[in-house]
Amino acid sequence: MDHLYFYTVLFFTAVLFANSQDPRISSKLGEIVGKIKSVPIEGLPYQNVHEYLGIPFAKPPVGELRFRKPEPMTSLPSPFYAQSHGAICPQITMTPVDVEAEQSEDCLFLNVYVPDRPADKPTGHAVMVWIYGGGFVEGASNFYDCSTLSIAGNIIVVTINYRLNVFGFLNTGDENARGNFGLWDQHSALQWVHDNIGDFGGDNQRVTIAGESAGAMSVMTQAITPGNRGLFQRAIAQSGSMSMPVLDFERDGLKDTITLAGSLGCETDSMVDLMRCLREKSVDEYLTAVYSLLSNVSYSPVLDNDFIKVNPRYIAKMSEIRSLDEIEFFRSVDILSGFNAFEGALFLPFIMDPTKIENMQPTRQEMKRQYLPAAMNMLYRTGFADEIMNLVEAHYTNWSNPDDFHSIRLQITKLLGDASFGVPAVEMARLHKISSASRNFMYHFAPKPSVRLLPTPTWIPGSNHADEIGFIFGSPNLGVGDGNAWETDLIIKMITYWTNFIKSGDPNSPESVTPSWPEYSIDNGDYLVLDKSMSDESAKQHFYAEEANFWLEIFPDLVEAVQGDGKGGCGDGTFTSSAPNVPVYGSVSFITAVILTFVSFF
């Protein structure tokens, strides 16, 4: 036999054999071919995860489909080779993530990670759908390697893309473009999971939606959307809530659209013609225009009377006076939620000069005249009367050592974290548990990890925003080096807690894990502290009781009494602080742009 012919046959035989080993799914959409990834985990007999990457769940939202709800993908080329990620949605990347990833409007893809081990129930594997953060302006499913979480926790993990920034949230306030297209993308992906995950060995009656920061805001928004009934049964919200004060669901989207249209040469008196013009512009033209207008326009979820019919900021108060379908659905879902010890460090660069944060030694006078007014303006988009500012200052003064700059800078950080992340999370947990038979668990993530996901001053003694993500997904960069073995232990605990909840609605079972995580109650405020060392003492009570009392009761009552307009400190009052020349280093639009920023750490 000719040697060249022999080796040619041998080569193609090897290729065909290799391809025959690729996992294949016979689905309603057609045959889907994935790939195998080995994830060696000490002591675990199961090592392989079947990855199905870059599966389109909706038609490309381009041309006439731009600025419209997603249209489902009903079939795929068969066989469809799902062995590499699809493009990420167009975005202005503010942080050192995978900036080389291909960007395209054709970005409505999802990825499915299936453990190569028997499911915990005959009905199939429990499923987690991960919604990424990024302030609704950046992020991508591609940035999360879910193979370790999938095989170690024995669950199917699905990560999804959704449209961002102007492409996901431009709106005109009418039928021409109601906005919230990114939320509709998420809903469409959830519908895809419900309809198709059974073909991958998943149980569509055990689906949990999960996310961090803007992803957690998305999770909570999806959890108050009655149109999602039947698509998921549980929700995990990490460091994000729909009642966060930085969210402005009632902003004037039409004004932003007209401003953008002017910069793109689409000015016209006809809204139909304006939208036609906007659909003809290129992605690069949009990104250039949006970047130039970063301080003047903002794109995020809005009250559109279609997807969002009740302002999430005020839904807790509204539920006190009338029955809401949104709350009925919300209380039918099991919830696991929490936040990190020093979330407010995220916002420090936006109330002071970022180059001075590391060595800052603030005085009480600087706290009163500079940092406090800047923080309140950032959070609520307005100033407040001196009586109100004095109360906030007093509440966030460490009276055991009021002039110590170490205490002052930590109190500034605590104020930012309490008002933006902590109290809104507790508010939603309380709302959920009123007359609810569903389960609710809260956590406080405390430790300072060896690898930070965001730039963080060294004087922050615990976890900053997003620091828990690496523990959930089992980052190999954690637990490395002397003295960091605790990180590996905490990874194992957190993956077990999370996947137990995904399987059963209870983080304590079916897999054994200690300490026991108490269920949240309004009376006791039960929660679990996740930290370097854990014991029965990690289960605590009265979670953020003092902080919630201040921001939900005392603060709004005082604002209403002083302003007399019934606004209750909701951020749209007319009083301004008398503080002179308050520097604010970041606009609300820019802050939104970095609500979650993380480095590629997997």
C-alpha cells in the first residue's frame, strides 16, 4: 500500500473516530454536537463535563429586528456543532475582561454544561441558568467557565447572552420602542431552557435562575414578572436587587433616544422615521456615539407597562395597599440572596478622586462637606436638606473614635454598601416572606480573598463587590499558596450550598454540609455568614435590622416631613444640600456602566 495513501486513511479515520466520541443530543431543534472537557477534582470519581457552546436561542436581532423583542429560533442546521462560544453582544468594555472576544449583534447564544454523571433524581438534573452582570452595558456568558460547578455540584448550568446598553434598552416611551429588549432576551432564553433542557437530561421543573449584580437585578425582575410562571421555580440573587436606589425605572428614555439620534444624524419629527434611521446605523457608529454621550444618556430597565408594569423601586410599599400579580408570583418562588461585607468599595471611585483612594485620610469635616453629599447625590440623584444630611452623618459616625480616619473611610464605604446593596436585599427578603410558603435563605459573604476581582484599596478588610463569584464557580486562582487553604474549603461549602438549593430549595440537602443554614424569617432575620472559618456560630439573626430600620423607616419619614412632598427619599425631591462645591467623580450613567466589572479569572 502506498505510504501516503495509508497515512491519509489513518488520519481521516482518527478524525472520524474523534468526532464520533463527541457528545451528541437529538433535540427538537435538530442534532447538537458538543465536546467533552475533563475537570479533575480530587476525590471525585466523575471528571467529565459535556459542553454545548454557542447555541442560538433566538434569531439575530439585526436589521428590522433591531430594537424589537427577540424572535425564537425554531430549528438549527443538523448536525449543529456547538463546540465554541458565539459572539458577545456589542459593548463598551470598561474593564480588562476578554476584550478580544468577537462582538456582534448576532449574539443571542447560550451555553449548556452537562455533568457526565447520574442525575440526583430520575426526572433528570436540576438546572441553573446564570445571568451575567455588567451594569446592563457589558458582560457575556462566555466569560464564565461553569464546568467545575456543573461536575462538582452535579447540575446542568446554562449561561445566556442578552442585549446590552443601547441595543438592549433604548426606548421611546411608546410602541415604537418600549425598551427592555435585554430582559425579553432573558425571558426568551428561559423559555428555550423550559422547552429544550429535557433533551440534555435536565429537569425543567427544577430550574433556578441566578445572577450577580446587574444579573441579580435581572433575576429579581424576572421573579416579579408573572409571564415567567412555570419557567423557573427558584432564584439566586447575589449582590443586586430591583429596589436599589441607583436604578431609575421612570427616567425619560425618549429624551435619551432623541439625544442619541441627533448624534447619529437621525433627527426627524417622525418617530417612525427616526427608528428606521436608527436601524440603519452600524454597530461601530452606535458605540462611538454612546461613548461620547456617556455622561448624558443611560440605558437600563425601565417601566414600560409591558415587561415591567409596576415600578420595582416602590413595589414593597405598593403591595401594602393592594394585591399585585407580581408579588403573588414572587412569593411562589424559592429565594436565596445576599451580599458582601464591603460592597460600597465599588462606588468609592465615583465620589472621590480614584488616584487618592488608597492613601485617603479623611477628616470629619471632609466627610460632612464632601464625601457624604457626593455619596447621597450618587445614590439618589439629588441633594437633601441639612437636617437630613446631619442625621445620616450621625448614623455613620463611629462615636467610639469619631476623628479616626480609618473609621471614617470605612464608614463611608459602609454607607454606600448599606444603601445600595444591603438594605434593598433585606427589603426584598421581607417582602417575599410575608404570607409566603416558599423558602428564603440569606447570606453575608465576609472574607478578604487572595484574588480581588475589582480594584480595591488595601485597607478594605473584607469582601468587595463580586468577590464571591470565584467561590461559586470554583476559580483555580483561589486557594493557591500558603495560608489560603481556607479558600478551597469555602469553595466546596459554597458550591454545595448553592447546588443543594438548586436541587431541592434547601441549601442544607441533599448533600451534607455544615454548618446548617437557617431559613430566613421576618421576626428573627436569620442568615448565614460565609467566612474563612465557619461553625455553628456562623448562623446568626437580625440581619441588617438596624440598617434596614434606618433606611426604610427613619430616613424616608424624615425626608417626607422635611420636604412635605410625600417622596419619602425616593430620589426625586427638590431639596439640595448646602455643601459647597461637592465633587462627584462619576455620573449615574457611568456608575451603571460598572455595577459589575470583573477580570477574567477562570
